[in-house]
Amino acid sequence: MKDKITREKIERYLKLSEKALKIVKKKIIRGKENKAREIIEMASNYLSDARHFKSKTDFVNAFAAVNYAHGWIDSGVRLGIFNVKDERLFTVR
């Protein structure tokens, strides 16, 4: 079922992005706190949206929102705002 967005897929990606967000909150590079705060807020808001859409069984918008959330997190990693090394959760290269 690779061409279907299921509740299970949403839950898997939500957990992954929530884990990534929890990690970056602890890995903010000194001097970049303001930028980190903005990224964390945007990612948190998108994750909240994803959970809302999931509760309404709107899996397409839930999947989109969780991907935006993780995109914000990854952008912070790539821009050197967060110091993380985990290539499974983040785009670190």
C-alpha cells in the first residue's frame, strides 16, 4: 500500500517528527536561540495541524502538515541552528 496515506502511516510519521522536534529543542546552538524558537514554533504548529487533520480522518492534509513540520526541522539542521548528527531523523549533509 505504498500509494495510500493510511492512519498508520500518519502515526508513524508523526512519531518520527515529534521525536526529531524533541531532540532539536535540546540541541540549539548558542547564539541562534531566536531562530531556533521560530523554527520550533512553526514545526510545533504544523504537528498540531497534522494531529487535528488526522482526528478528522483528513489523511492527505495530515500527511502534508507533518511533512511541512519535518521540513522546518530539517531546515534548521541544515542552516546550523541545531547541532544534531542522526542521519535517520535529519538531513545533516
